[in-house]
Amino acid sequence: MLSLISSYAAIIASIWIVVGVYVAGRFYPNYSHRKQFCSELGATGSPTEKLSPLINNYPLGILFCLFGWHVLAFDDASILINLVAWLVIVHGIGTWVAGYFPMDADPYIKTPTVSCNIHSWAGFIMLLSLLIAPLLVVFSESVSVIFRWFSAVSAGFTIYFLVLLAKAFKARKHAGVYQRVSYGIQLLWLSAFSWVI
């Protein structure tokens, strides 16, 4: 049973986060999915500070780690695929850390707390892990040429929307949209990877 769940864990996680963020947002008065970051649902002092990590970060971290473990269990996996598996596990651990250490209520604060700094570094590591993973797959002969191209395109679109996210954050306008799109692309790639692997 655990093996079956772990094989589909990446796809489950992708669906879970959409539902989890939506549900948490319903308990946060006037929360804007367009303007606000997902992490603001678990920010210090937010109405969903305790709820959001319970229904999002902690179960998602388990799912990511389960999928990484599933890939590592392959006897014939290449070094690159094993590295991808470890990156997914790192992503899962980062998800836990980001949930345990909440960001500050104001994402534009000039002097963030220690908790917020840890949260930000965890988020950065999460971002990098699922940005490096598809780039490694580009050079892997364990998957089809089509999926290697898909991995390259996914990484490219992720970077593109991250640039738009940085601009939106600076302009304080619609940052939530670009965060969700860029992360959504990463999760779409991970789900596709779980399907082809």
C-alpha cells in the first residue's frame, strides 16, 4: 500500500496543494490569491497560522519525501535520476521547515525576524531543488528525448515566471499569481516525471 501511494505521491501532492491552499484561504478573511503569497496563509499572526502548515506543509512534505524515496528504491536508476530523487526529498524537508518557521505578516518588512529568514531560506532551497531537478533530467538517458525537452521547457518557463514574480513583488502587484504559476509549472513537471519514471 505504501509503495503504491509513494509511486503516485507527486501527483497527489500537486492536487493536494491546490485544494489545501484554497481551503486555508477560505478561513483567511479577505485573502487574495492574486496578490498574496501562499506562505502568508501560515504567516505569524495570520488567521490560518496554525491551520495552513497542518493541512499544507506537513502532509506535502511527507508526500514529496515518499516520492523521492520511491525513486531511490529503483535498482536500475542512474546517478542523475538518484540525484533528482534526493532533490525531491530536499524539497519535502524544505516544505516542513517553511511550515514550522512562519514568515512575517508583512512580506515587505525591512528587518525580518529569524523565523522569517529561516522560512525564506527554506523556500529558496525548495525553489532551487525543483529547478535543478528538471535540468538534470535534460542530461539523463533514462527518460525519453521528448521528456528531456519537456524538462528543459519547464525549467525555462519556471525561470520566466520567477522573473515576472520578482518584478511583481517589487511593484507590489499580483505577486501571488506569478508565484502560483511558477510553482505550478514545477509541480506539473514533477507529476509528469512521476508518470514517465
